[in-house]
Amino acid sequence: MSTKPRRETSRVRATRRWSWLFMGPVVAAFSIGFVWPFLQGIYLSFCSFKTTSNAKLVGLSNYASALADPSFQYSFWYTAATALISLVLINVVAFAVAYVLTQSVRGSNLFRTVFFMPNLIGGIVLGYIWSMIFDGILQAYGTSILLDTTLGFWGLIILMCWQQIGYMMIIYIAGIQAVSEDMIEAARIDGASNLQTLFKVIIPNVMPSITICTFLSLTNGFKLFDQNLALTGGQPFQSTEMLALNIFNTFYTTGAASRGVAQAKAVVFFLLVAGLGLAQLAYTRKREVQQ
């Protein structure tokens, strides 16, 4: 009689018995670093406070003030426009680059590395670098990225695209390379052109990658903070202030009395990003099933 099933059973039992030893530190770190601050943040959104030790409950007044704040409303629509435009540009360009680099192009590995490198630069550093680049160009026209709302908007779009296209490209390359060669060859035998093969075979089979990249692009666009702070700082006159920067400014620059309002804005911000992200995932995953 073989002892293999018995050995596997004892191994499974041992794994279950000692799983807490491996999972315990991770769960503890996650609880201390995320769960507890998150719950405390929700509680503080219903309070008026200067420090967390002297918080006093004020009910829903913080949420009423946050939703009635014209700057918060403006930041929402500005952030939505920035996120949607960058979402389209990042994914279209990233997919196009990935498609080209999977077509036996000479030096494709070098190009992949070069395109990915901007993602390794921190957001604050990246913002200051592009601020100097833009101002160096715009000085010839007697203006600055800090003096024009339109220039600030497109400056943020260019910065986001330059940083994120390479990262999304890697995900798309993995998705394209996973498409079965037999399916592509069958399409060509049936007389499909390269364009028809792209839209009828490759793109439908890359939908899981599209789902991931769309989710990352959308959430990153809404959560953008450090690049916004370093590139424009919300100037001129907070007209390029995105949601995360608006919350930051409300908390730190409008006085201690507004800290509860800022915390309420942060909770609304979380619900907004989580809701949009989950809705997008649900929609694109349905497309995956249909394919």
C-alpha cells in the first residue's frame, strides 16, 4: 500500500497547524498599517479636531461642508477630465508600442527597457524635472506652466503618459505574447488582414490585460498627488488642483478647524475611487466572459 496519500495528508495538517506563524506577521502589519488607520480616519471624519487625541463628534456637518465646498467640486471635475483623457492616451499608446515591440523588431528588449525606465522615477522628482523642462520651453513664449490653466492641464497629461506608458506596455506585451500562435495562424490562413487579426483575434484575447491596465490607469489618474504638487502645486489660483491635493491643502493650509472637513473629503474620495474602480472591473470582466 502506498504511503503517499498519508504523507500528503500529514503535510496538509502541518501546513494548517503552522499557517498562523507565517500569516500572523503579515496580518498584524496589515492591520496596524492599514486597517486601524483607515477605521480611525472614518471616525475622525465625523469629528472636529486639532489633534487626534482631542476629537469631538460633530455628526455629518463635515460631510455637508465638504460636499458644499466649491473648490472640492471643481477639483472633482478637473480630476475626472485629467483621469479620463490620460486613461485613453496611456492605454492606446501603450498597446500600440507593445504591439510593435512584439513583431520581431530589432533591439526590442532595449526599447522595452527605455520605455519602462520613467516608471522608476519618483513622482516628486518627476514633477520637478518636467516643471523645469516646460518652463525652459515656455520662457521663449513669455509664459510659464504656473501661469496658464490649460498649459498646466496638458502638462499633467504629458507627465502621466510619460511615466505610465512604459509600465502598461509591459503588461500588454505579456498579454499579446500569451495569445495562441495557432489562432493567429488560422486567421491568416482564412485570409484575415493584419488589421482584422488585430481587432478580431489579438485584442479580444488581450482583454484581461486591458482590464488590469484600465483599472491601474483610472485609479492612478484619480489618486495623482505628488506629480500635481511638484509640477503645478495647483497654480494658478488652484485651477490645476486635483482631488488629492485639494484634500492636502484643506488639511494643512486652511487651519485646524478644517481638518475634520479634510478627513470627510478623504472618505468621499476613497468611496469615489473604489466605486469607479469596481464598476470598471465589473464592466471589462464581462467583456472577457463574452469573448
